[in-house]
Amino acid sequence: MIDYLIGVDGGGTGTRVRLADSGGAGLAQASGGPSALARGIDNAWTTVDGAVRDAFAQIGITSVPRASCAIGLGLAGVHNKEWAAAFIAANPGYAALALDTDGFTTLLGAHAGKPGVIVAIGTGSVGEAMLADGTKVEVGGWGFPAGDEASGAWMGLRALNHIEHVLDGRAEGRAFAREVIDFCGGSRDAVQVWLGTATQTTYASLARFVVAHGETDPVARAILEHAGQEAAAIADALDRSHTLPLALCGGLSEVLRAWLPPATLARCVPAQGDSAAGALRMIQRELKRTQQ
């Protein structure tokens, strides 16, 4: 018997868990570190399980009753079907499990399961749409560094490339470049060391410098303008008719609104819920489907 529902939003920067009773009423929330599948299947489950344990602790339950839990997970990296299959196979004992991309659960949360479009911009990026006939459409989501346009990691990679040029004397360095260089160690040798250990998450940590200098530095401004154009292109590819509601989601969504083309911004509506809420909705749907 299912007594608890769990919704999980797991990305390259952090994980959020929402715990509900069998009827969907919220009980607790918790968070943890990254659980993107690119960081390893064992790591993803360890992080998810830890956040679930913290959520149960808030309602006085110290041991997760997995056998009476149904868990829905929207995770970065699910596009890789081998990783997704390995993650499902490693289920530590949850009675029911539904897994999809964090983009899809963001879509379910943003439009309460109804037709619509989302462009999710955080550490990575992806666009998802649900058409009026229920068809799911996806754009982007190719992963870093090959894709993830407009994301924090994408911005950070461009900031890093700029400071390489500055350190070489190929470009002029202003306050933006100096702050990024200092953050990466302060010298050419230190930046080389930084590059040797850099991950998608650490590249994304540079996005804040791009945002902070967007109004004053021409390089930072160009990165943000390009990001706005990329987000608009994702939205257009998802809905050429421009008739579906569009929600901009993710940790960089509010920042990027200022850099969207006016026509794209005019289509935007507030998200009704987040990815964790969408993951809860997804596992509820799965339970109804299997019980029919």
C-alpha cells in the first residue's frame, strides 16, 4: 500500500524533494546536493535518498519507509537512456517509481499538467512543450558542453574563454575579466589548474559574474544578449504558432527575462508550480495508470 508520495527535482547544482501523503497533500520539503546522472548513478541515489530522509525526519520518521513510498523523479541526464536504465535498476526499494527529465517535470509543474511550453534555464537548459493533443516535444537538452545554450554553464564557459584571451593579451580586460580571473586563482597557471578540475557546476558558478557586469561590460552584455536569443529560439522551435502559454523556469529565469526579445517576453506567463511539484504530479499519474 502506498502511504507517501515523493517528488524529486534533481539537477547539476542541487536537489529538491517534496513529500506528500497518499492523497497529494504536502507534508515536508528538503534539499540536497547535485543529483544529475552525469555525476554517477550511486551519487544520484545517495543524494536523493539523503534528501528524502531529511524530509521524513521533519515529520518525525527517522527511517524512510520505502516499501510504502511512490517516488517521481525529474533528473538531469535522463536523456542518456543507459544512465536512466541504470538508475531505475538501482532503485533501493521504493514501491513505485516514475523517472523522466527535469525538463518534463518542470513542464508538468509550470502548467499544472496542461498544454504549454517551458524553457528551463539553470546550470543546464532545456525546452519542453505539451501540445493540445498531449504530444510531448523537446528542444535542446543535449548537455554541457555540446549544448545547454543560455544556461549558467554555457555562460561560464564563455566567461572563461574571455579571460583566456585577456591573459594572452588578445583582448582588453576590465573589471568583469579581473573578477573571473581572481575567482579562478588569479594567474594563468592557476586558471590551468582550475580548468583541469572544472565541471558543469563549476562553470555555472561563473555565471554570476556575467550577470553582475551585464549592464557595464560589453563582453558580459553580449553573452547575456546571446543567451536571450538562444532561449527565444528554443521557445520558437517548441511552438511555432505562439499560441501556447510560455513559462520561463529555473534558477536563471528571472535574470534572463531582461534579455529576452520583446516578442518572447510578451508570451511569458508565471509558472504555477516547480519541478518537484511536477514530479509529484507525474508519480500520481503513473499510479493511476497502473491501477486502471
